[in-house]
Amino acid sequence: MKFEALTFETPCACSTLRRAARAVTAAYDAALAPSGLRITQFGILRKLARLGPLPVTRLAAEAALDRSTMGRNLDPLERRGLVRIEVGNLDQRERVAYLTAAGEAAIEAALPYWRKAQERTAALVQPSAIGELADQLDALGAREQIPT
């Protein structure tokens, strides 16, 4: 394959989106630092608050993470008492994540910091553009059968 076939003028969508994701993650992590949570942890706690207790495998799917990555994210939350992990009622191999009262309090404490990060992001990128991008990426994932 000749290099002329590649268009160097057009940025690689994957590289650009990964760079943007790292920058946004760093900004949210910095904003949430006073709460003691990272954005991934905050997101997991909010999913549990919204959806209730979930098997870890389903929680991973909801967060678009693989099962092992979710386990690594839940470990510090469990050590801090923000989530509780129990064996499933129907399947003893299943682990179910529960949000604790301390987890609910952690969400409440982190919300003002998260809202400020949201406002700073919205000042740079229109929320409607973020919504459109999310829809387009969901469509791409569905078409390519990529888990979202």
C-alpha cells in the first residue's frame, strides 16, 4: 500500500476521540478530586442509584466496561463502604453490587463538583453537540455490533 493512499489531512477519528476522552476525563477527575471520587467511580455510583442493585456483569455492560475492569473499579468503592457486593440469590456464582447509604452520601457530596465540570464542558462544547455525538456513536456501535 502506498502512503499516497492515506489521507494525512484528515485526522484519525479514533485518535481524535481518544485524545478528547482523555482530556475530558482528566478535567472531570480534577473537578471531582475534592470529593475523593474519580469520574468513573462517580458514574458507577450514579448508575447504581438510578438502576438499583445490579449483577456486576450487567453493571459493566451499562457502563460500557468489560467485567474485569468493572471489578477493578468496584474494589476501592467496596473498601470505602460506598458499595456492597453480595453473592446472587439465584446463582451463587453471580456477584451483585448494591449502593450503600455512604455511597448515596458520596454522590450528594460530589454533585456540586460534577455540575461545575458539566458547566465548564458546556461552555466549550454545546450540550446538543455532545448529545448528537453520543447518538452517532451509539448508531455506529449498533451497526458494527460494538457493545456500548
